[in-house]
Amino acid sequence: MLHVRCSTRVGQVAQVVIMTSPYFTQSSRSVVTRSGVQNAASSLRSKLTNRRSNVEPVSSVAMKVEEEEARIGDCHPKTETIPLSSHSRRKRQIKVEYDPDDGVSKVKTEHGEPPDWKNHLRCIREMRSGRDAPVDNMGAEKCYDSEAPARVRRFQVLISLMLSSQTKDQVTAAAMQKLRAHGCTVDNIIATDDEALGRLIYPVGFWRTKVKYLKLTSAMLQKEFSGDIPDSVEGLVRLPGVGPKMAHLAMDIAWDKVSGIGVDTHVHRISNRLGWLKKPTKNPEETRKALEEWLPRELWSEINWLLVGFGQQVCLPVRPLCSVCLNQHSCPSAHKVFPPKKPKARSPPSPNPTSSLSIKTEPEHERTKTEPLPTPVSSTARRRRLKHKVNH
């Protein structure tokens, strides 16, 4: 039953109520007595009943809302609620959580791998498919005598690696050919004097220093390793003139064991240019450690000769051939301008070139009449004159 609350007393005769509900709105305002309010309430109930019967069944929550609005609208004017503006409404922070198995691709690859290194490697393999670089025909794998005993072959691999430092493959191959003709064994190198050994390996880079290293290394191999080379990186780096790059390459070529990546100047340069490192490195040893952190181990043996040949033919140290490189659109260093060497400073030109021309075209006989030309005096004559004045 719908109750109607009024703010007037029971004895009051009538009260004027302005009804704004659409159920009580008429063409003109009228005075409503107490009995009129009850009649209006009963008519409201009947209208609500008829309305519910004609519409579709709604939820209990909606029915309670309509009853509450009808109860309040009997005595109080119905007012519209003005929605708050977007500025006055307090924004709620929404926490977004993602399902770990939503299939979203990760931008950063695992183990710190560069994002596009596989595409770079595929293109380099395609460019190196001809195997016609100097390292393919004159590298350490081609410089030893394949018919020699295994111990001699391993020694020749080590010698070729020692000679290749700061030297082109063509020069190294020529020196190894002369050494093999002379007899490239531990005993023959020890027996050869320094002058003759220097003539055999000349003109490799730092040939005088390498002569000393060859003699010391050969003596150490004969004394400690029975004429063979060590089969570990730790043993190889103990030899004079052998660094980490040579040790890893010797392990791969001579012993067929992959102990690490052989990083020379080509691998060091190209790895930095392609952005394969987290941060730029300063020397090949830093590059080796950075590459071994993410490069799969099955690629350690291939990456050296692959990048060395690529650096000899395309990715040159100065002015690389980016226009023919298949990685020119993905390499971060592609088409960078390498500035030429600065020209030597020259003396500034004469401010008035006409004056110098006038001096040159001046007749010789007129100049000799006015002022004779000074005769050059050597330093010896000047000292003699000074000594003569002091004596007298």
C-alpha cells in the first residue's frame, strides 16, 4: 500500500501541491485537497498496474526503483539530476593486466640477442656463397701442408696464424710458402738463424718481432710439448706471440675443437657496425666476450671466416660498399659518410697578388742599380767572421 506523507497538520483544510510528475501534469494548475491527494494516489497505483501489465517483465531491481520514485513523487516535486562534468568527476585509475599466454610477440629477444641478427646472417651467407675472398684461398686453413704428419700440420697452422697478425692474407700465404719450402718444422725453425728466418717471412708486418716469437715458440714446444702444439687455450696463450684469437682459431683448425670465437679486426668492426653488441666495444677481446654471450655455439666456428671474407670484399674498413650490400636497409651503419683525411695546412695567399707580379716583372738591371742584391752567407762563414772579430 502506498503511503502519502504531507507536511501539514491533520486539521488543515487544504494544501496546494505542484505536481511535476507526468501522471499529474494537466493543462492548468489546480488546487488539490486532502481527499484529492488520496484520489490521485489511487489513480497513480492503477496507472502503474496497467503499465506493468503492458510492458515486458523487468527485474526486481527496476520495479523497486519505480515504486520508490512513485512514493517520493506523491509529496515532493520531482527534480532532474544534473550529471557531473568530466572535470568535476574524479577519474578512476584502471589497472590493466595481460594474460601471459595471450600470444603477444616480445620485442626483446632472449639472452640479449639483437633483433635482426638472423636476417643479417642470412644475407651475409648469401653474399659469401661464392667463397672467393682472400681468406677462402689463403687463410690459415689453406697454408699448411695437407700431406705432412698431423703434428707438423698443427705446427704450420699455428705459424700461419702468428704471421697473419697485422698482415694481409696474400702476404701471409707467400711467407708460408717459402717456409714450407725451407722446412716448416719445429727443429728446422730452431736451427735457422734469425737473419735467414727474417728473409723467409719478409714482408709480413712486424717481421723482426715475429722472428723472435717463432724461435721462442719453437723452443718452448720442443721442450714442454714434445714438438706438438698445446691442445687447450690456456696452453696456447702461454706461447710467445699467441693471443686469444689465435688460440681459438688454432683449436678449431688444428684440433677440430670449438673453444671460442676467433675475433680479428674484421669481426670486431662488422659486429659493431651491425649493432650485434649491447654497447660498442673497444678491442677484439671485448667483442669476443660480448658475442659469446648470445651467439649460438654452433655458429662460433663459422662466424670468423664468414665475417672476415665479408669484411675483405664488401664491409671494408674505409668507405664500405653499402650500395651492393644486402643489409643496407637494416644495418644501422649503412651509407654513413666517412670523412676524408684533413688536408695539410698551407700558407695563406698573398693579399695583393698584383704587387708580387710587379716585383717579379721588374727589370733586373734597374734593381741592381738602386740596391744590390744581398749575397747569401753560410753558417760556417758567419762563425769565421765572428771568431775573427773576437780575436782582433
